[in-house]
Amino acid sequence: GRTHLQRFVIHRAVQSTTMKTVFALLLALVASAAAFTGTPLQLTRSSPAAVRSNARSTLVMRERACDLLGKTANRKARVVTFSHKRIHKVQQVNLQWKRFYSDDLGRQVRLRLSTKGIKTVNKYGSIDAAAKKFGVDLAKF
């Protein structure tokens, strides 16, 4: 068997590696907690041009909503199966990136519109008329 001194040395070595492991896990936990304290989901409709001018970050999380009508997902939809189980599902808005020429601004504006919003722009004849009707400031886009 081992002597008392050998057992003591092995015990200290195990304690040392255990402490190192605990310290490493604690450090990883603190680092991961710091990683998840980032910016929250942005619910305002910021324009891609304004985002590009920001030097820090070019990526921004946008709400899945129409820039003109404000349509959002239907979260109350249900699927009824053959056995008549009712399963909830989300019906997303059919969003499309679309460029329109604004006569008021004298430039192109790029909007994320629902297909209903695109039909609305066609109905009013121009993006300027539709934006005026729904109170949207095109200078932000």
C-alpha cells in the first residue's frame, strides 16, 4: 500500500485540480452571463440607412411587421388534425423588401412591406400618398 505521505500528496493534487476545475467553470459561467446581456430586440422601425451609418454594428433585429400598415403575425391560428386535435401555429406576415421612388424625398426608399401593403401602395398610386394616409415618415427609410 501507500504510505501516509504518498496518500497526503495525492489528496492535495486531487484538491488542486478540483479547485482549478471549479474556478474554470465559475469563470465560464460569468463570461456566458456577460455574453447574454446584449442589446434587446429592437421593436422600433429603424431604417437600414440609419443602421449602416452606425459604425459599431451593421446587424439589427427588426420586428416582423409591415412598415406601412403595421401588420404583425397572427399568433392565434390553429391547425385541426384528422383526429380533431387543435394545434396552435403562428401565421407569419408575408413580408417583402420593396424599393419605391419617393417624389417628396427625390430618392428611392426601401421598405419591408406586407403583400397587402404593396397592393395598398398601388391603390393610392404612389408611396408618398400611401405614407401620408397611414402617417409613416419616409425620411426614416
